[in-house]
Amino acid sequence: MLVSGRSCRSLGYQMSGSFTSSSLRAAFSHCVQQVRSYDYHHYLCLLELPPIMRKVAFALRAFNVETSRAMDVSSDPKIGLMRLLWWQERSVQARVKDARKQPNEIPETMEELEKYAEDTLATILYMTLEAGGIRSTTADHAASHVAKAGGILLLLRSLPYHANRHRHSLYITRKIAEKHGLLVEKAGQKEIRIDSRESLCEAVFEMASVANSHLEKARELAGTVPREALPVILLSVPAQVLLDSLRKVQFDVFDPRLGRGVLGISPLWYQLKVKWTSWSGKYSTFVARTCFLKLP
């Protein structure tokens, strides 16, 4: 089972201290490879964390990979749900609820998606901070905004995938879909149609604007976050890169350029962004660079 936040510090000690058996090393190596294979943009960020935080972060991210892929590795959704039900800790309750969601169930508001990100990605950041012995309300607050921004943007990036596999399971809120003419009624049920690329881009822009607001709030808080917590805020980099890439393609999530390299930019350029941000410690400056333009 996933350890609680208060247990992370002892977990980090065990992983770096007395428990150095070959089985533990093999397990950790597996975690690293899972993250590298399925979450490469975060993999590069985690390499910049201090050792004790890095080990726990890789374990948590690998766990996140396992739960997020549970519904995709099997053709039978019930088998995927059974895999999720093995995990009963708080960080996967959102995953289990998502798996149980009816095919035509549409999230109502952005607040619902923000809560989903809070219950999944933010939990990982809180526990990573705990692993480093960092207990700071400001750091938690900044991490929450980073997670919400990243969660929203990753859901937007996954729209083409979900459109191909589960036509009705699209993470566009009912309110925004209705506003932009994407919500239609079929056989007595509401569903989201994405046939109009222009309307879809407008809906994506509106949702991305919420993510941008969270990044701005994280930037405002960065100056007051304890220095030792700043490496965790480095995870704002992939969110910012994805936001920039969406802006460059006019928020068209089906543009093939988004699938190139790492989040739409070359792997080398992405690595340089991560390295420079980590080395300089100028997280607030980096996050502030994007000029968020409205669709023409």
C-alpha cells in the first residue's frame, strides 16, 4: 500500500540507509524505468531533486503511472478497475472514481477537474515535500497550484487519445462545452462533440486559461517558499512548456506538433530548460515568461 505523508520521511531513510538489499535496488530501478518510459517530462525534473526526495518522488511517480494506466492496459474495463481497487489510499480515490464513471458522464465545472488534480498530482508533491522534511504551508500552497495547472494541461493534451478510445469520456466541462456549442443531445443523453475544430480550440483556450492562472499564483508564491522546497516547484516547468506549446498551435490539441519531442519541443531544449531552471533557482522568473495570448 502507498505510505502516508507522515511515513515518507522514514521511507526515504530506509531507502537511503539500512535497507540496501538487491531486491530494494531492483524495485527502485523498476520505478525509475517506469517513470522514464511513461512520464519522461517529469522524469527529467525528478533527476534534479535532492537524493532523499528523489527516491521517494520516483516511487510515487511510478505508482501514479501504475494507477493512471490501469484502465488502458486491459481491453476489459472491469479488469482495470479491479487493479485500481487494490489501492485504497487517498491518492488513488480519484482514479477509482474516474474508472467507475459512466461512459457519458461529463465533469460539470473546472472546480471538479481542479479537485481531481488536487487529489492525484498535488498529493504526490505534498508527499515529496514531506520526504524532504519540509512542512510549509506556503510550499504546500504553491505545490497545489502547480499540480492543478499541470493536471488541467495534461488532461487537455490527452483529449485526442480519449477521443479515439472513449468518444464520450472527454475531460471538457459541461459548462464550457455548452458555452462553445460542443454539448449536444443524442438518444436522450448529453454528450460532447468535437467536430468543430474552432469551437474546440476556444474551449481548450478557456480551460488552459485556468491552468495559466494557477501558474501565475505559483509564481507569486515562489518568492516566499522555503529554499529547500524550491526543487519541488521545478515541476512547474513541464506545465509551462505544455502551455507554451498549446499557445503556439492556437490551442489545437490535434495539431501533430504537440506530439513531437517532449511536450511539443525538442528533447534537448526541454532538458536545457529544466537544467537552467534548476541551476538558477529562478522559478518565478521562468514561470512568468509566457505571454498568454487570446485566440484571434
